[in-house]
Amino acid sequence: MTDALEGKVVIITGASSGIGAAAARALAKRGCKLTLAARSVDKLQELAAELSAESLVVRADMTVPADISRMVDGAMERFGRIDVMFANAGIFIQGAFADYDMDAVSEMLKTNVDGVLRCAHAVLPVMKAQGSGDILVTSSVAGHEELQGGPAYGASKHAVETFVNTLRRQVAGDGIRVMSLAPARVANELWNLTDAAEIEKLSVGEQRYLKVEDVAQAALFMLSRPRHVTIRNLVIIAKNQDV
């Protein structure tokens, strides 16, 4: 059976760690060609050296429009097409809103909302010309539920969900699918979790956290559906998480 993902050209933002790095590893095993984008070039180069896939490393800050344009142009120059834009980069802020640093909130909104919109906007001409393509956005369960701990973060993810649901209708006739993947709590750097034993305990043991690999596999499932199928929104939670 032919693998639906084999040979696909994929851009992954936020690829240096967490969900992005896990997705890169999973997609490489499926034969994809990867453009790995993040602010940390050293981490990206380490990841690229580990992968079996043909890959391009691009330093890109999602708050800098020129970086996004350069990322897309680099992918086109290297691979000649773009099949998937995985707009995964994001910033997480939690706590009492009254105590927030509003400059940090603005930076988060630039990354989580403006960065996603600009990534989609940058690849749409390419995908329209191809007559196909997938735009997959890492959202959050906070884009579906009003969680008390993160009002600004939740607002950014609600914005992303609205964007995905409306853009999908605009470009469906061009052969383009637009989808959101909304995980709940993931045992990764966002929660200051890096120890493998602790991650295993919280996820497989207590079943209160997802692992980054769980989210990556959900992304692959969405991207590998037949072209007539769009998984518009996929919410994924740990079994014992109270959401």
C-alpha cells in the first residue's frame, strides 16, 4: 500500500523541541521532506542530523514577517513545492491576568495568532497553484474550553480556531485542507518537563499528561486521510485530565 505521506514536502514551525520535533521525527519516518523552522538553529541542526529525511534548516521567528517569507521561499527553492504547512510554534502564558506583563502577552499574540495567519497567507499562493495542500495548526483545548488558568492564551487559541474554521471554507474548492490539532496538557518544555522518567510517570503512569509523540501521531493521522476527508478540529486529551 502506498503511504499517503511519502515524498510530501512539509514545513514545521517550532520544530526545535516539543511537538514540532516529535512531528519531524514521525514525518521523517514516513518519507517526508522537511523544512525545520525555529529560532534555535543549533537545536534544529542537531535534529536534522538525527533524521533520515532530506531536510532544510531555517532560522525563523514567527513574530518577524520577513522570516516567515524567507522560510517559505527557502522551502520552495529547495523542494519546488509545499504540501503541508504545520504552523506549530506557540507561546504559553498562564496565571492571574492582573499579574501579566502585557508586553509578554503582545509577544504571545504575535506568535500564536499573527504568526499562524502569516504562515497560512504565505503558502496559500503556492498551494492554490498546485491545486492541493494542507495547513495544520497547533491549537489547544483552551481554544474549545474556557480554562481559568490562561485567559490570554485561551483567547489566542479561540482566535486560531475561528481562523481555521473560516479559512477552510474559503479554500476548500482549491484542494486545500485547513485543520486544527488541539491538545490538552502535554508533558514538554512548556510545563518545564524534560526528565524522561518524570514524563513517563505523568503520561503513561498517571495518565494526566500527553506525550509529544501522542500529539505527533495525531497530526500524522490528520494529514494522511484521503483527500476528500478533512478533520477540521481534533481535540486530544490525556485520559485522566479533567477538561
